[in-house]
Amino acid sequence: MELIKKIEELKKEKNAIILAHYYQNSEIQEIADHVGDSYYLSKIGQESDAEVIVYCGVRFMAESAKILSPEKTVLFPVYTEAPCCMEFMVNENELEEFKRQNPTAKVVCYINSSTSVKALSDVCCTSSSAENILKNIDADKIIFIPDRNLASYVAEKVPEKEIIPWAGCCNIHDKVKMEDIENYLDTDITIVAHPECTKEIRDASHYVGSTSGILSYIKNSPEKEFLVLTEKGIHHQLKKDNPDKTFHFLHMICGSMKKTFLETVAESLETFKGEVTLDEDLRKKAYIALENMHKLG
Ligand code: 13P
Ligand code: SF4
């Protein structure tokens, strides 16, 4: 309780807000000013008039907040410990070569990538905005990096566009196999999956969507029991929204999402540990891709 009080006082003193992703530890989701999916958080950080943002998520999310709000102090106290694995799945040289091989294609880059890869892309997307972006982008041929599963998911939703995928994936979602879910098939349990899961898992699911999509689907569903194929942290919000429903999970835990605790937030607010700084040229280029995401998404 004392730590929570301290965080509240520091927030007032520094004019700060706390943003947290649905995969964060429960104690962090409870003290956050806003909890959301990566699209929502990228907008809310930019729209807020707070001077300081404490970001509780993974590195690309905090960097995206800084790209969009250079005038704000963005604190990401676990900077070196909490990358998303997809930040390493494509680098600038590989992307430049891929662009040379496909000169007429535009590049749509999943927001779960590094700032330097964003800077070489035309538009960013999140899982909740990818379909709209593919529909609205002014190009027929699209290089989609780095998640092959999200790429195949949007290719099915927007068949009129030619999508050239990269071979990356989220190690946590991609590892789910049919044998992990076979006990749930042909039962009364409703299966929901994040689009970072493979095609065979998505095809076996009753609903596929982003973290916020999964939350609203389950809230509005008359069904009572669900297998949730995404990171376990979402259980916190699911239970709050649906105290009478039952949830099953596989062992899907994103280590990087679990690095932030109340102590981490308090220390960062007090000392400004983990302030995000970016090269200004790179930031400006990456800004265009993120702004295009908000325009087209
Ligand atoms: P959302 O955009 O659905 O929140 O997903 C982010 C993410 O990292 C999924 O693994
Ligand atoms: Fe990245 Fe996967 Fe963790 Fe999401 S769950 S942040 S995609 S490593």
C-alpha cells in the first residue's frame, strides 16, 4: 500500500501517467492510468497532456511512445531487459535488400519491431489495425514484416492485395501446436486466439483477434468457458470483465512483459531511470510510419 501511495504522489509531482499492456503483471495493470492493446496505447500516449509517461510493456512500445511524443519524457525502466523477440527478427540491412528485390512494393511493418526498421517502412501496423491498413494503403504489393503469422492472417482478410511475408514470428504464440489444444476441440469450450498464432491454430479457433479484440469478444459472448490462446497476463482483465466465466490457458508467458513491478515504477518515477532517447533523424523517419498507421488504421 505504501508503494502505491508513493507512486501516486510521484505521479502528481512529475505530472506523469502510467501506461500498461494487458500482458503486464496484475499489480501493474491495477495502478496504470490506461491499460490497453498496442494500438490503443500508442494513441493514448500521444493524446495525453502529461509531461512524463512511464511505460510498462516491452521496448518497442516505449520507443513508439517516444517517437510519437518527442516532447515528453518517456520512462521505460527495463530498457535492456525487456525487448520483444520480434525486434530481432529483421534488421535494416535485410530489409533494404528485400526492398531492392521488390522495388514496387510498399513496406508495412508490425509495430513489434525496432525503431530503425520502422524508419525504413512506409506504414506500421498493430494486430488490431493491420486489416484496415492493408485495405487502405495505396499499393497492391506489400512487403509485410516481420511476423509471418500475422501476414498470413491479413492476407486471408484482404485477398485483393499481394502480400510478401517475412519469416519472423512471436516465439510464444508460434509454438502453440494442435496437440496442445486437442483436448479442447469438439467440447463446449470456446477457443480464441491471437493472430500471432499459426494458421492451423487460427483455423481451429472460434475467434481470432488482438488482445482488445479478444477482450470484447469474450465480454459480449453468451458462452461461459474459454480457452485463451495468448499471453496469460490478459487473464487479469478477463476476470475483471467476466467474473462468472471460466478461462483456460496454455503456458504462454512473455518473459519481457513480466519484468516490471511496483518497485520498478516507483524507482523510475523518482530517479527517471530508463529515459528513452532516440536519434532524432531516425525518430523523424519512424514517426512517419507510425503516423501513417494512425491515418490508415
Ligand atoms: P496487441 O496489439 O494485440 O496488444 O498485441 C501485442 C503483442 O505483443 C502480442 O503478442
Ligand atoms: Fe513480443 Fe510475443 Fe512478447 Fe508479444 S508476446 S511482446 S509478440 S515476444
